[in-house]
Amino acid sequence: MMMDNNFEKAFGEYLDSAEYDTIANELFAATRNAFLVGWIAAGGSLPASGHIFGSRQEYYFENKSYC
């Protein structure tokens, strides 16, 4: 389905907004926490205490890969 330029412009502006960053960071944190719970339930150990990534951007820059 092809979107018109107005849609693409508005969507791009939304992706660049602080509102989107907040939502994306919360989704990342929730996904990480859910994975951690599953990890522990499967017998994995707690990660060593240290830096907990606060955002997808921090994770990207710390690990040089996209999550």
C-alpha cells in the first residue's frame, strides 16, 4: 500500500519526536524485563550489576549493533 507524501512527512516527524522516543524506550525496557524474567525462569543467572541500558540508542552505541 502506497502512502502519500503528507502521511510520510507526518510519520517521519512523529518518529523524530520526544514522544516517540519515550514510547520506544518504554517498549525496549518492557521487552528487556520480560526477556530477563524468561531467562531466569529457564535457569539463567542474573546479569552482573552494572550499566542497565536506558534506551535503544544507548544500547546501539554501547554494543555497536541494533537490538
